[in-house]
Amino acid sequence: MLGKNPDPALEQQVAEPNSVIAFYDERVLNHQPNSDAPFLPGRMDRKIRELLSALKVPWVYPEHAGRLKAIHQLLELEPVPGVTFEAGKEASREQLGRVHTSSYLDHVFELRGKNAWLDVDTTAVSPGSVDAAEVAAGTTVAAVEAVMQGRCQSAFALVRPPGHHAEPVRARGFCLFNNVAVAAAHARAELGCERVLIVDWDAHHANGTQDIFWADPDVMLFDIHRSSPFYPGTGNLEDVGVGLGEGTTINVPMPAGAGDRAYLSAFEDILIPAADWFQPDLILVSAGFDPHPFDLALNVSYEGFAAMTSMLQTLAQRHCDGRLVFVLEGGYHLLSLSRGVRTVLAVLAGAEAPEPGLIGIAEVRAAADFHRHAFIAEDPDKP
């Protein structure tokens, strides 16, 4: 049940069914780490340069601006009826400080306008990265506010750099600020939400989101991901939270190649009962599209993403008047990333989610009817 909304400017309206706002702000494109540029000298720079030189092949920063450009281009070429676009905004230090320490924020802000490595896993910043990360977190907050105000039933924050690996004191996995965690904390602190459910279906475990809400009984994290030792190597089945938060962290590690049937079974048999018990006021989705086979980690199809989205819509309608916000995380193959985002938006806007595994079945049946008589021996005694 929603608590009292402390901000009169955020009075709730009743959202139109299947109304969707996609939030996209070109300022997030200014995050452009380039390993060929001169970085701040020091121990980490030397160590990463040694790692990259050992590859013996050119290395390009995987989380690049082309990801968002590909999504935007596809949505311009193939608009989703009913989806409107809005720009984002910067997150305030107060909003970021609900999930990150002051010392960490001080360190990141000192890197504004510079090239620097933040972690040995090759997480880096360029001169425009800190500004872009503030906009990514703030745009996620804007998406949550739009849904909570009733201006739309669901929203999708198309942002980068991603966020779910960022810990309270550390940047990791191409993530600077934990966008979904900032939005969840804002929803609870300012928008009257008592309980927030975060569903993370990115191929990589959300170590940062887990760390932030590890002992929080009012934020549930359901995370389905490829199991360790796949990066970041966290998210074991037994990791369920501690203290008052024990039981509100739910990890579902998957083997390589797991696909639609496994994911939908996890949603049906684990997520839905957990959500029915937790009764969230808002559902946030850390949506990475690297479970698609084009990213070579798992085997979730576009129809699988559509089916999961439809199930999340049903949960949101059951518990929180349809309030559902997606936040972009990973996904590095431009075709599967852009097509996956469009698939989700179409379902949010009212398109029916096709049943996974049925593509081509009708054609096979038609072909079988066509060829069947070729394999039936004629009866020589038949007149």
C-alpha cells in the first residue's frame, strides 16, 4: 500500500492503460571512454595497459554510445504505436547519496572532465562520463516519477552508462552510479512507496544492487543471471540477504545456454509467489538484453523477453495499479539489443506477447500437409 506522498507536486493521476513513455536524453552519449586516449597515470593505468596489450588484438570499450544510437534508430524506423518520448534530467547529489557513500561520490566528481580507469575490470570515464552518469540516474528517477504521477502506466529509461554493478563505494562492470537503486530509494524516500520490487534479467548478476539492498526488508531483488564464474562471479543461490532483509534477495543462477523455458519457469515458480508475498507498490526492471543468443551467454529469444514483460505487467496490475518501470542495463550486440528493447516497448503498449517457441510451427504444419502424400505408397489393388 502506498504511503502518504510528501510532495504535492507529484499528486497521482490515473494512468491510461498501456500508456508508455520512453525516456531518452542525448547527454548520455557523452560517456565515451577510449583506451587510446591518455589516462590519468598511476598503478591502475599500468596494470590495465598490461592486460590490454596481452590480448594481441585491438580493444574497444564494449559499452559505447552506439548502443543507444542503435535503439533510437530502430524506434525511429519502426515506431511503436502508443509510445511517447521525453528527455531526462540530472540526478541530484542527495538522490545519489541515498545509495552511494559521500567519499565515493567525491572521488567520482573529481574525475569530471578527465580520462581515468575506475576499476581493473576496465570500467573507465571520459571527459563527459560523470555528467552522462548523472543524467542516466536522473532519467531513471524521471521515469519512476512519471509512473508514480500517473502520467503513464509504464516507462522505459533508455540510459547509459548502465548501473546494476555499481556498489555503494565502487564502480564496476562499466557502471558508475546504480541507476535502478537510485530510483528505488527515491521512490521510497519521496514518492510514498513502501515496498519496491526490482527484477533483474541481465545476463550478469547485479552485485551492486544486491549489495545496496542486502539488509533492506522493503526492497526485494529477484535476479536471474548466468552463474559463477561468469562475471561478476556473485549471485549464488544461497545469497538471500541478511538481518531484516533476509529472504528479500532472490538469486536464480542459470547455466550457459539456458533459454525461454527456464526463464519463464523461474518467473512462474519463484518470482510470482515471491511478489504475491511481498506485495510491492512499484516494480522496477533492470533489463539487459545480453541473455539473447547473439551475446553468446544465454539463449533467451525476443519472444521470451516479450513473455517475461507480459508476466511483469500482470504482476504490476495485480499489486501496484500497473506501475512498471524498465531501466536499460547491458546488451552489446546492436541488433539483439535494439530489437529486444522494441519488443518490450510493444508489449508495454498493448501488443500481445507471442508464445515462445511457436515461430515456424505453422509453416512446418503447412509443409507437412504439402509433402505428406509423397510418402504414402499407393494401394495397387485400389481401382
